[in-house]
Amino acid sequence: MRVVPDTNVLISGFVYPNGIPGKIINAWRHKKIEFCISHYILDEFVRVMPKIENHPLDKTEIRELADILVFFSDVVNPEKAEILELRDANDQLVLGTLVASGADHLITGDKDLLALSSTFPIITPRGFWTRYGF
């Protein structure tokens, strides 16, 4: 199964490894799912992660983790997915990653993206884990 983890899922998964996003990261580590990501998602991860309080990694480790994600994921260039309903223009790049990758799901906690779940295969981490629970 191929999934696009949104930045919020990646950050939550690495900061809180025992939570549901952490379980999703663990499923990826054990090759039960394949991550499809874009450089936009990776860059946002590297930019936002140091701002999170109590995160366990320093800047070098965050960059190394991003490199691991590149090496063990399918990296795609986001397609243009001009959806007028999105308030945040950057969400276009996340949605474009889903479209370009042909992934089975975009896993996110972003309410703006989740509002499009009737049109695109977008699901919350809890919904994904409840449905598939590797």
C-alpha cells in the first residue's frame, strides 16, 4: 500500500512514536506500507520539526532523517491540483503529491485537506490505522 504522509503525520510520528502517527511510521519502517513524498513535504518537515517543543532530534539528526525518507520513499514532483476550496496555497502541493504519486491515501490531520475526502482518498491517521492497523 502506498501512502502520502502529510508533514503533520511525519512530525507527530517521530516526536510521539507510541501514538498512531508513530505506528504509521513504524509500519513504513517495517515495509508494510510505502511512503510517497515530495521535496515540499520533506522541506516543510526539516523547517518545522526544530520548532516543536520536546522533539528528540537536533538539526543534524532531522536532516539525516529527511535523507532516510528520501532514500526509502518514492519521491515525486507534485502535479498541479488547483482546488479552489483550499485556504492554504501550500496544501495544493500536498494534494499534488497525492495526485502525482497515485498513492492509495493521503494521511493527514489537516482539516482543509480532510474536507476534500469525498473527492480524494484523504484520511486521518486514526481512520487509516482503524481501517488497516498493520
